Amino acid sequence: MRYFYILLMCLLPAFAHAGQAKDIADDPVLEARMIKLAEKVRCLVCQSEPVSTSHSDWSNDVRAIMRDKMKAGATDQEIMDMLVERFGKSVLFDPPVDKETMPLWAAPFALLLIGGALLVYQLRKRRGLVAEAELSAQDAARAALLLDESASNQEKDTNA
């Protein structure tokens, strides 16, 4: 009986249910075209994943819409225009440069310039502090005296 249970436990993964398969168009050429187009569309649920590889319900619906439009004879550009009209430009991985998206395209360069300006400012400020940090003869003598006292105290601790 024990060996029967061991055999059953070994065969258990074979009976596991893998879930539903992805929708696939009847035409493999149409499916390849849909996947190529879906790689350019961002999943609004997953944010950084293309619709072609996302498993969200939203992506499944968008892929179904794309298949239906392709079967109806729509071009890739018409499908992309329809998706942008329906969901906005944020659905595209590579949004066009226009007055709405210009801040997104310019932001990295602006941040780089601001960071460079702050770096130059900090370096100049630090150079000024170093120049002001010169010790007077009296302060240098006092520092040497303190260092000598510290060294003699350490020698006493190690000898004791």
C-alpha cells in the first residue's frame, strides 16, 4: 500500500491542470502579424509589459480586438490609431513627439542639466571651503600638542 501512495504522489503532477491556452487565430500569418503589432502596445494593467506577452484580462481583450480588426481588413496603423483614440498615447511603448509628449521626451535631458549644474555648484562651494580652512600658526601648534598628548596616552594604555 505504501508503494501505491508513493507512485500516486509521483504521478500527481501529470494530472495538474495548466489552465486555458491563449487565444490563437485560425490563420498563423494573422497571428504573427497580431503579435508583432501587440509588442508595440503597453499593457495598461502591467505597465512595463507588452500586450503580446501579458496574461492580464485587459491584454487578452486587446489582442482579441486586434484580431477582429485584422480579420475585418484594418491596417496596422488603423488599429494603432484606434487603440490610441480609445486608451490614450500611454498605451504606446514609443509615443510620438508632439506638444503633449514633449515634457516626457525632454525630462531626462533637463534632469541631466540640473544635476550637472548642482555638481558644479557643490564643487565650487567645496573649493571655497578648503581655501578658508587654512590653519593659523597658533591653531597648528595647538593641534600638534593635542596629537602628541593623544599618542602618549595610547602608549600608556598599551604598556599597562
